[in-house]
Amino acid sequence: MKLSHSFSGALRTFAYFMASGKHYNLKGIDYLCLYGEEPSAIEQVFAIYVNVIELDDKGKVLNAKYAECRASDYLRSYCDPNFVVSPPFEDWETALHNPPQLLDLI
């Protein structure tokens, strides 16, 4: 099974805004330096995004903006210790799942 075009488009758009430094939820936050200096912060952002996003039974994304908001709130709180994420993250949102094997299965 392949990921849906809806998910692919949502992830691509999120990745673009994260890599451009122009995500609308992060105005005024200089986060691009984290890509080279603190990659685990960026890893956590994408983990939250993927853990939170929901798809219907046909693969259509149901909550892309909410997933972006939760992920970007993490990054804002990482960069600005005065920012409080509300509601606080639940463990399942921030879970880092195992990476794939080093060799593809196919």
C-alpha cells in the first residue's frame, strides 16, 4: 500500500514551510539554524506532525492544519521557553518510533 496523494501533498507542504523558515505559525522565530545544529528538534517536529495527522479510510487527510499547529507549537516552545503549548503534549504525540531497517524489504 502506498501513501495517499492527499498525505503526500500535506507532508510536502509542511516540509516546504519548515525548510523555508516561513511557516506561518512560527513568525518571529529563527528556527532554520536548528537544521544543522540541533537536528533532534526537527526530528521531533516531524514525529509530532506524523503522529497527529489523521486520514480517512481512503487516505484523505482530515486534520493537516491541526497537525501543523501541534508540530510548530513544539518548535516554538523549543525556541521560546516562555511559550506554553496548550493543551500539553500527550506521550503518543511525541513518540519517536523505530526507524526502518538499513536495507529495503523489496
